[in-house]
Amino acid sequence: MISFEKFKNTTSQAIAALLVMVGAYSTAEANDAAASKSFELVALSSDEADRTALGIDFEINRLNLGPVLFSAQGVYSFDDAVRSQDMMRFGFSRELASVQNCYQVNPAGGQPPVAVSPGTIPQGPGPANNCPWGRWSLAASASHETDQDFDDGQTVLAFDGVLEMPAADQNPTFAQFYALLDFAPGLLRAATGYPADHELGSALRPIVSLALGHVDPQEDTQRQELLGKLDEYYRAEGEISMSTPVGLFDGKPVLLAYDYRYFRELDADAAIKGANLHRSRLLQFSLRMPSDNDRGYAFVGYSSGRLPFGIEDDVLQLGWSYSL
């Protein structure tokens, strides 16, 4: 059996393996509309470390591997002093229940209805929205979380729920909630002269994720020092993300994306609470510039907080994102 110690200092190999795997499956993108794969080359300017480092931000979401879906997410900084987002996660999930196909169209000739993929405008008469409260899924997952040096790591078994809320023009109840989330971007649109005829439509579609997991730490230096042992524990986590236009550049929308992630250990030990390790949160904003290349865009961003294994910090980001 390969020991956990053998994985230390092999980050470059892990990232290379990810690139090879993504390349191998990139041709299946057309057959797997739910999957997304993006890589960002980014300059990270840390307030805590008072220095700037280059990094790679990668995300592979719901890559179909037959009976399971593969996901990977993380930030690798080439400077160990800049690591507020120092958590990489690799895992597999199995969908237990979901509502995904929101429209059905009755074709001519009295044939059975045909399901239309999410995000596709249904063609033909009488489309009915079967997801007035949004698309959702419930899944069981197994993942491994580690810092970028592979010094600390833990396995997590969890139940994950994801809700993609309906578009603002599909549900008036959600539209009122979106008005609160979109208040500041709305002021920016007014200040920049965003044309009124550019209907927001489905742009405002927040995604909410909740998870309850069982964490088994294999290596965790701080917990070991505080507790003298590495007990298993339960953890809750949540995330909400949304993007909305704030202006136009060369006739194309400039998007403001924001994301909030929160982790909390349940029934944490007093020593863990005293060191403020029982919870972590990360707030992120990014301004995404339009590009002639539909797969890539330049962005400037800001993050505040930390992820598990990370260091509390405020970080400015400047980079380029590319989607496979």
C-alpha cells in the first residue's frame, strides 16, 4: 500500500496528471453538457505576505466517467507564502436524485414528449417549464482534500445538494430575491449606461450548494499539535455563487461574478474553537472582460478569508481563464 508520505512534494506531477486526463476527455465535451473544465493562470498579490506570486486555479466539474462523476478544484501557488486558498480537492460522486430536464415539447403526430437539455431553448409548440423552482441534484461523494504540498490531507464522505435557481424571468418569487443580490451591480449598470434593451434574462441564476460530510484527517499538523491526536469529525459546508452583467465593452457584457464558501466543524473541540480552526470562509469577486474567444477571458478579482489548510488573507488577482 502506498503511504501518504509518498505523495508529498509531488504537486507538479498531480497537475500534469490532471492536464493529461482533461485532454483525454475533452473530446467528450459535446456529449457531456453538464461537465465543465477551466484553468486560470493568475497573479496573486497577498496582503498578509506582502508579495505577489503566480498560481494556477483549476476546476473540473462533473466529468462523466460512467457510473460516477469526477470533480477537482484548487489553487496552486508557486510561492508557499501566498496560500489563503490552499486546499485542493479531488473526488468522485454518484447522483442519487435530480431534476435536470426542465422543458418537454410535444412534437407533431402525437408522439411522446421529448426532453430538452437544460439551457436549451425548446423548439415547437407548447413547451412547459418543469422546473419552476430551479434545477437540483442530490449526490453522495467521496473526496480527498490536501494542501498544495501534500503535507496535510483528509478524506471526506458526504451528501451534497445543489440548487440552480430559476432565471429571474421564470419565477417572480425568486426575482424579488435576485433584486437584493443584484442591487449593487444594478447601480453599476446605471452608472455605465448599460442599455435597457439588453434584457438580463437568465443571467441572474444563483447556484447554491450544501454538504454534510464525515472528515477523516490522515495528516493535519495544526490539529495534531492542538489535540495530540487526529479524530474524525463531521463538517457542514455551503456555497453560493452568481454572475451578473455590470457594463458593456465592445458591445459585449462585462460580468461581475461573486462566490461565498463556508466550512464549519460540528461539535468542535474547545481547543479547535480557541484556535479558530472550527470554521473557515472565503469571499471572492471577479470582473470578467469579454473576449472574441468564447473559451477564454481576462479577469481581475479579489478574495478575502481562507479555505481549510489556508492562511487568512486578502488577495488581489489578475489573470486569464480558459475553458476546455
